[in-house]
Amino acid sequence: LLYENGEYESATNYFKRAAKLSPNDPLVWNNLGLAQSERGHFDDAYESFARAQGEYQGHLNIAARLERNGSTKKAIKHLEKALALKPNSTDVLARLVDLYGSTGNEKQAESARSALLAARTLAKTSAAK
């Protein structure tokens, strides 16, 4: 309710207490990450998201929040980290193509586009077997 009412600082404090009581509950950690990101505490939010769903998903969650916040270059950094964890992720590569292009980095956009084509070809080949 605190989160839904935009009381992100109070929500963060509540979720931190909940995380101490239920340190293995991914829902609590995810909700903490959401509240932290709404407050602009993206490093803390990444740690919470990663604890909830793993590093890869943590980077994807933060990248989406940063992009929504207008921090495209920081979003790219998290997508690059996610890609390092799963190099053939077509979703991440497609997002990077768009973001590199939107920031005027055509060389990296073209590199990501080539990697995306290769990953899609690999996925089709694997599916056909």
C-alpha cells in the first residue's frame, strides 16, 4: 500500500524489515528493488533484484527502470552486463541495437545487430534439430 501510494521511502523501510524476517523470499526482495528504484537508488535496487531473481534478471530489471528514467547510457551498461551472462540473448541484443542507435553509437548498434542475427540463426538451427 505504501508503494502504491507513492510513499517509496516508507515502503523501502518496510521491505527492508520484511527482508530481515524473510531473507529467502524473492517477492520481498523484488518489491524492495522496486521501491529503491523509484527513489533513484539504482545500485541498491540492482542488489535487491539480483537477490530476488539472479544477476541476469537483476540487470534486466534495472536496465528497464533506468531507461524509463531517461538514463539510457546506464541502462546500456546493465544490458551489456546481462549479455555477458547470457551472450546469445536475443532480447538483450535487440534492446541494445535500439539503445545504441538512439544514442548515436552506430558502430556498436551494427555490432549488436550482427550478433542478434547470429543468435537468431543459432536458435532456429537448434530448434530444427
